[in-house]
Amino acid sequence: QVQLVESGGGSVQAGGSLKLSCATSGVSFIFCGLGWHRQAPGKERELVSRISRAGTTTYHDSVKGRATISLDKAKNTLYLQMNSLKTEDTAVYYCAAECSFPRPRNYWGQGTQVTVSS
């Protein structure tokens, strides 16, 4: 059974930093890519960053140079380090696993709130 549990959200002033964590269980890194998505009030959910099964990382243009995604396979934990936070980064951040085996399926965490104030 796949479980994703996010932590590390909170309130921070613009220019500050946060490190989000996603503790995973039941996820096979051989068959699953992992990513961070966010949803701001009144907006659609968007992909912030993703790490593929091969370890390739991608970032939304709005966070390039400010965010770093990483995966600690020994700890089964996905991270998102975000620096130079902006008010527009305010959103609920979700961890997601995109798995291809035994059948294609996406899994989601419950989300963690990030609030950036000016």
C-alpha cells in the first residue's frame, strides 16, 4: 500500500526558505517517478518539480534556480528545498508518485500548506 506523508510546510516571510519532506512507504523507485505539485486558492494544481525514475529532474519555470528536488532512497523520503520564497509561492504543496507497475496509477499525499508573507 502506497502512502505519502508531507511535512515541513509553514509560514515564512518573503525571501525565506523552507524544506518540504515527503515520507513514502510502499513506493518502488524502480517503477515510480516522484514529484511536488501545488495548488493556490482559486487556481489549478500545477507541477512544481519532478524527479523521474532515472533521476532526471525538472522544474516549473517559476521556481527554477530557487528550488531543488532530491530523493533519499535510504530514507524513502522526497524533499523540496525552496529558497528566496515569494508570496506567489503560497499554496498547498502535494507530494505525488507516478507509478507504472503493476498498473499505471498516481498516488497523492494529503498536502502541506506553505504561506509566504510580504
